[in-house]
Amino acid sequence: MNDRAALDMLLEHGPLSRTRLGGLTGLSKPTSSQLLARLEAAGLVVATGTAEGRPGPNAQLYGVNPGAAHAAALDVTPRRVRAAVADLTGAVVGTYELPTPAPASVPASVSASDGAAPGDVVRQVAGALDGAVAAAGLTRDRVRRVVIGTPGAFDPSTGRLRYAAHLPGWHSPALPAELAEALPAPVAYDNDVNLAAVAEQRLGAARGHDDFVLLWNEEGLGAALVLGGRLHRGFTGGAGEVGFLPVPGAPLVRNVTRANSGGFQELAGARALTRLARAYGIGDVPDGEPAGAAAELVRRAVAAGPGPGPYARLLDAFATGLATGLAALVAVLDPALVVLSGGVIAAGGEELRGRVEGELAELAASRPRLVLGAVRRDPVLRGGLESALAATRDEVFDTSR
């Protein structure tokens, strides 16, 4: 227990002297010295230098050995697979992005799994991971854990990916076994928005909060629900698939999983913004993939400033749409905190956040605090690394005694 407490302190505070470590853990200086010697012999701790600037001899500093283990994470979308490798301290040491072919249009009567073969997915995932490992100057066998984030969720009872018909090739029940055979380490899967919430809980705007909702708007519209400090995934893994939520102001969508959309998605998703822009007479609506086009429209709307005009109407409509879906979540969960995240929302910054907050105050009985996500760069990937590192540290710290 003392060893683990010391390692956790070194991860949290960085390199420490024996005296400082003893003060943080409550251990005597001799006990701290013995502990550090034991951890150094196990390869978990290394001397990193000396503390300077104080009278007397400079104290030796010790830190967690970054190279003692590595973990990896992958962020999967229909357009690319992004991978990263981190050392035991959490520092990212290698990244790689593998573009994937744009999915063909699949008729509603055809299963999304017919759009690509699982073997293609295995090659894409393995290729992205190999690229990140090579960028880190490592070999595959140095990776202890892999976490993969995707849209939708893998149903724990069937092993099949649900709620993500737009991700061809990922729907075969045999895919997890094929990936486990192809990859060098144990593999875990999670919803991409859940992983963004992990990043915010451990590194960002939700640190110290055990109950919060993260609303995500990028490739799709989704939410992560953290209750009692733990992610709530639901019976089939689909908790938080709020894009399917029926809401006022949008047509009632039936057969939502086949349509891969729902009322909230139609009201406040990326494609809704481009439709609204055209309806309000905004010229030069950006082309390209929906999330990027929507984010650009939101940036333009914020840059246009206050006052009447089509961009102000667009921003107001977007804020009202987001608040409408949030009101349903707040009524059921009553969270203390709502984190707004994803590229489309981040493009609106504080201007959009304030408008959503004002609308929500009129639509919901409770008043959670609304904040913007603080992990702006690759939050899904960062959350995947945090999840993979937690398991890796448990394994390495507990078996190296």
C-alpha cells in the first residue's frame, strides 16, 4: 500500500525528494528511503536529478520511470483512425493518423456491416497502431494495453457494435476476437463520448465532480453520463445516445437505428446547422464533411458579433436546440455540472455557452453549472489513453512488488 501511494504521488506531483515524498505520504524519511530503493530496483522509479536553490546539499529527486510500460488508444471515425501511445507517466510519445475510405451510401434495407469487411477494419486498426508505435520509437510488444473509442457502443451481451450504422465493417460479432488476435495487448472498447468524459473528469473541466453530463457535438450528437464517479453505460451500452431523443421542434423520427438519426440529432446536429444557414439566407455555406462545415458556420456567427442578422439568428437557434435536448437530460439526471464539448460546440466558445445557459434556465427546473470542455485537443484519444493507463498502472504497480 505504501509503494502504491508513493507511485501515485509521483505521478500526481512529478519528481520528488525523499523528504517531500515522506511529507506527502506520512512516511518517515528512513521508510521513504527504503521504499524508493525497492521501487528503483523494480524498475518503476528512477533518479531524475537534484533539487537546487536551497542551502546545503542538493536533494536527490525521484520520478516514475516513463519507460516501465506503455499504453495505446485509438479514436475511430468513418473517415480516419487516429492512434497514440503514452508512457507510464501519461506523456504522449507517438501519434499516427490513418485516413480511411469514405463509406459508400448504404440503402436502408442493407446492413451497415455489408459496407466493408471486418478484415479491412483489422488492417486499419493495426496499421494505425503500428504507425504510432513506430513514431514512439518502440516495438509492438512494448504496449501493455489498448483502448479503442468508436461511435455507438459494443453490446456486452452480443459483442456487436450498436448505434453506429455509419461505421462500415465494425458490426461483425467476430470483430473483437479478430482484433484481439491481431493486436499485441489486451483490447478494451468504449464509446467515443464516454472517453471524452474520462478526459474531462481526470484532466479537464470535470475534475473533482462525481456527477456530471458531457454533451458532445461533432461527427454526431451524444452524451456521457457520470453518476457517482462512474460512467453509466446502460443495459446495451447505449446510455447517452441522445441523438435519438425525440424533442419538440423536430419531426418524429421512427426506426431511429436504421435511420441512424433522431429528433435531437435533426434539431441540433451538424447537418441541422447547414440547413438552418440556408434557410436564413446565409450565402457561401461551407462544403465538406458536416462537422467541419458546422463548426465554421458557428465561428462565423460568433465573429459577426451581436445585433440582428442571419448569423445571430443561427446562433440563437443552435443554442435553443442544444438547450432543448439538455432540458430532458437535466430533468432526469439533475446533474451538478454539464460539460459542453466537441468541435461544433467548441467553435462557439463562451458566446454559445452563455446562450445555451440562458435558454436552459427557461426550459429546466434545476440549474446545473454549464462549462466548456477544457480538453480541446483530441479529447477522445486522451480519454482512451487515460483509461488504458489506469489499467496498465494497476497491472504494473501491483505485479512488480
